[in-house]
Amino acid sequence: MIDGVVFDMDGVLTDTEQAWIALFDEMVGVYGETLSEKDRTELFGCSDARENVVLGRVLDMTPEEVAPLKEQWCAAHQFGYGELAIEGNLQLARALRCRGIRCAIASSSARANVERMLDETGMDDVFTVVVTGDDIEHAKPAPDAYVAAADRLGIAPERLIAVDDSPVGVDAAVAAGLTTVQYSVNPAWDTQNQRVSAIVRTPEELERDLLARL
């Protein structure tokens, strides 16, 4: 029996995964650089700290040097979470909550970004637990975020479903012991993890899959 669902944020609740990468591409472009496909792949679903490593490598800076530049750039070029909301998945989370299924967020993003998303989408009353990159020691693909979400929900991992879009996120959820569904709109991003329970492409497919597991 499933008692709860843990959602990733960027790429699952909001269509912001690629928006972040585009933002970083513009940032390094100011310095005459571009992100390679390898850089883009490493940035997909990664933590704030890992972003600093990748961007520092591109700009020939240390992570410590690039961190304040990234912070200033992102503050000056914020996108609206409400405009990039994946409405079908947000409404699915609300519907699950109304059915008594407890919902959580396990995101690699900074807490300030997650809280801004919840405020701008009006979803701050839906998620019982919110785990962010600021709350854990090891980012995805380490299982810390999903382990913390399960602990805070007070629900055993085997009674939870995780929904994540990135391969590193899927690896994290699987390692934490959750039944894991990948929300992957692009087959090129599909996980190679054989322990994933399903790969879905649309909010409608995700809804059918989750409801069938309850």
C-alpha cells in the first residue's frame, strides 16, 4: 500500500530544468564561453554546489569564485515559476492530498527557490514536507533528499512513490528504497537504472500510473 508521494521540483512540478540551464548558458556567454553538451548533462538535476563546480570549470574559476557571480546573475534574471508551472502535475499533487495521500518535495534546489515556487503557484498548502538542497549533506544521486523526506513524513520508503525527471534523481530515489517513476518528456533523458518502476511522458500518463498504485 502507498501512503505518500515525493515529488522532485524542477522538471516535475515546474518546467524549469531547462530554464536553469538556459540561464547559465547566458551567464557564461557574458564571459565569451558556452556550455558544452557534457556541461549541460552535468547541470541536469544537479545541486547548487555542483552547479558551481561545472560553471567554475567553464569559466576557469574556482567554485568559490563563481558562486557569488551566479547568485547575482540569477537574482537579476529570475524567471516566474507560475509561468512555468506544469499544471497537470501540480493539480495531481493537490488531488492526491485531497484523497489523504501525503505529499512531499525532495529537491536539489535552494530552499529560497522552492519556497518561491510554492508561493507563486499557490501550492504551499499541499506538501506536508519540503526537503531542499540546503537541508542535506549529499545531493542527488545520493539518496539523502529522499531518505530525509521519508523520515520527515514518518512513512517507510517502501510505502512511498518518488517522481523525478533526471537520471541522478531517479538513482537517488531508487537508492533510498522508494518505488520510483521517472517523468521524462524527452527519451534522451531516460534513466538507465533498471530498478525504475515506470517512465512516463505526460501529466496524464503520470496520473494514471500513480492512481493505479494507490
